[in-house]
Amino acid sequence: MRKMVPVICLAMLLLEVAHSAQGRYAQKLLNDLMENYSSALRPVEDTDKALNVTLQITLSQIKDMDERNQVLIAYLWIRQTWYDTYLKWNKEDYDGLEVIRIPSSLVWRPDLVLYNKADDDFSGPMDTNVVLRYNGEITWDAPAITKSSCVVDVSYFPFDSQECNLTFGSWTYNGNQVDISMAMNSGDLSDFVENVEWECHGMPATKNVIMYGCCSDPYPDITYTVLLQRRSSFYIFNLLLPCFLISFLAPLGFYLPADSGEKVSLGVTVLLALTVFQLMVAESMPPSESVPLIGKYYIATMTMITASTALTIFIMNIHFCGAEAKPVPHWAKVLIIDYMSKIFFVYEVGENCASSPSSSSSHSNQDDFHHVSPKVQANGKPGGHSRREEQKGHRYPRPQTPKPQHHPRVKVQHHIIREERNHLSSYAPGKYEGSNGNIPMGDCCKKDQKVPCCPEDQKPPCCPEDQKPPAPGPTVTFGPCVFCSHGSGIPGVDAKLVRNVEYIANCFREQRATCAKGAEWKKVAKVMDRFFMWIFFVMVFLMSILIIGRAP
């Protein structure tokens, strides 16, 4: 072990001597090379020959893509290789020294610049060292952060792809003086750092020789095309999906009841929400004539919501048709109420898909005849409805619109309940009311006996109202011997009372007809709401499929 220590020390000493000798030869070589060297002239022996410069670009990172200003900011490694005739040496004369590294400012450098540069700072690559070999080959590796102009096409945003060019060429030397060639057919992406927004699918390179109008000499350049594809996940979840969900609220506005008073407010709120998203997209896009795909989707959705709001206002006007409105046209009854209501499952309370309009109408007519349920009918027979059913009929009347062309004379049996008897007895207590609470009918209409003067199969002569011609509107007649003045003790009062009761009944029927007309208009509005709801649902779905399907 002790014998090995002197050997190790001797080896280290020889290495230090060699390095010092190599450093001494490198200094001597640099002095000899730079003795009569000028970095201002193109290093060629024959000035008529062109100097060949080989260019290689390595894309390290895409720092930013400014779509609004159309600028691509990239981090590049630029490698330039050429031969300098005046920087050659015989390596045997300098102890086998083959490569030295010297500052790039000491040698001649080609003036390659980025033609489509979009930066205010016109400084070139960093002044790094160059690698100089004994045969005169010079390699210059320099990093650079470039800002290049890029024509951004946002027609398919956020599913767009961009092609940005990086064009390099000599600024002062033409093709007869400095010729540029490519080291590779494309840019080097081996050290590329992935971007969160863009994917790089390649960087092909092409050489172009252009004849400019100012000069007759050719000017070669090399153009690298950076192929970028946008990552659309961020925009789908933050711009498209909210718009898609908001657009489905527009058809639901038709399903909202008209009496809630929020149908128009919902449409306006959805329209304002889409306007906010539209402004967010417009702020990041360049002010160009090409409208982005998502912008078209927003505009189409806003147009649809505007149309739905306008239709909602129109349908609400139909829903709140009052007594002054015209009756529902016959074609609307047949098309909307009879057919479309079944197609879109629009039924009233107590109505189902098995019930027909005719059965409902007949049932409603029966309710009209038995609306006021008596305890005792006019002929003295007990009624078939209880008092609870009477109150239920008053609370929930079933409207039936009479046809405006015909006003049939309806003959109805008038029923007097306890309240009406008390009302009648208030005019002359004790005179018109018997001891049992019934109205006295005179000699011809006594209780529990047949009336010989008023048989059931013929009209009594004491009712002159039946001999008058029928009124043009709906009228009410009464059974025989109810208010008959023949033989009664109430002369001159029965005809006036009949007219008053008839007037009240006609007013009630007109009110029922008005309510029925309003109910029909409300059903028309409800059917139209359901119809437009499904139409707009289909429009939203198809529009979303078409917009997304156009994405490349």
C-alpha cells in the first residue's frame, strides 16, 4: 500500500502538467488565430462563392399564445454551423489540441434573424461561446425567447388548431453570399416541455427562395411551422357545459304555470347569463370577421331564448283572455283542444285520456241543470242531492260555453230552498208564508192535493208568460202552479217575481259562459305551452349536436 502512494502522486502531477501544457497551447493557438483575423468580413477565400450555414431549431417550450394580439411566445434553442477558412490549424503543432471554446463576439457570425418577429426588442440570441474545431468548423448554440406573429384562426374555437410559422433568414446577405440549409427536415421536439393549453403535433421545416422587389438577388429562408392543437377540456367545462345547461332552461319556461308570474323573468335571466358568457369569449378572441364556433352557439342559443320569451308573452296574452275576448274559433277547438291536448297529454282536473269531449260536455250540461240542489222540488217531491253537494257545486262550477249561433229555451224546474223561502217571507211576514214555512199557493195549489185547475199535462191559463214569444237569449221557465197568480192571494206580484228570478238566472248563466270561455282560452294557452316546450327541447338538442359535430 505504501508503494502505491508515490505512483498515484506521480500520475496526478503528470495530469496537472498536461493541463497546464494544453492551456498554454490553447492560449498560444488563440493568439495565433486572432493575430490577423477580422470578424467583420465573410470568412471565405473566394468572395464569389457562397458560405453555407446549417440551421437547426429545437423547440423547448411554448410560453404563451396570445390569440387577441396574434403573437406566439416560444423558447427556442438555435444552433448554427458554418466553416471559417481563416480559423484552421494543425493540431499536431499544438499538442493535439482539436477543439477550443471562445466568445462568439471574436468570430464572424451570420446575421440570421427571425423575419416575423413581433417584439419591440430587436436584440438577437445571447452572446454565448462558440465551439471551434481544428478544421475551421464553428458551432454556435444560443437560446432565445422569440415573439413571432401568428395568424390565428378561431373559427372552431375551442376545438381549433393553429399553424404558426417561424421564418429565419439572413438580413443583409443574399443567396449568392450566404446559403442556408436545414440540419433536419423538422424542428427538434425531443426536449419539448408540455403546455397546459396547447399540444404540439410537429414542427416541419421548408426552405424557400424568394425574390424581393427591392433586389434582383435571391434570398433564401427556412420556415418552421409549429402545429398546435388546443386542449379543449378547460373550455368545455367552463364555457360550453354551462351554456348547454342554461339553454335547457329556456324550454322549461313554457312548463312554468302562467299564474306564477315568473315565465318572462326566467327567459330574461337566462338571456343575461348567456350574454355574460358571450362577453367572456369576445374578450379573449381577436376582433376578426370569423366568428368562433362557441360564439355561434351562444348567438343561436340567445336567439332561441329571445324567441321563446316572445312566444311566452304571446301565450300569456292568450291565457289571460277575459270576458271581452271572442270565443275560441271552431278550428282551434278541434285542432288544439280536441287533438293536440291528447297528443301532449294536457288534461283538466278530473279528465283523463279515456274521457271524450262529448262526455265531458254532457256531464257539464247535467251539472248546469242540477246546479242549485233543492231540498224540495217545485212539485213537492224531495230532491236527489244533498246540501253538501249543493255547496260543492257552487264552489267548483263546471263551465260549459254555449254555442253563439243558438240560444235554446231551456225549461228548468225552479227549486226553492230554505234560504229562498226566508227571503220571500221577508217582504210580508205572515202573509205569504204559511204555518209550515211553505209559500201558499192559493186554492188551486194546496199541499197534498192534486190541482184541478193546473193539470200536469197542460199549461195553466194563469201563466201568461208562457204565451209570449221566446227571448233571443237563454231563458228560464218554471213549472206550473209554483208562482201562479190564478186564484192566489198575491195579485200583481208573481209576474214581477218571475222576471226577477229569470234575470238572476240569466246573469248566472252569462257568468258561467264567460268563465267557460276563459277556461277554453286557458286550455288553448296550456296546449301551446306544451307544444313549444317540446319544439324548443328538440331545437336545443339538435343545435348542440350540429355545433359540436362541426368541430374538426
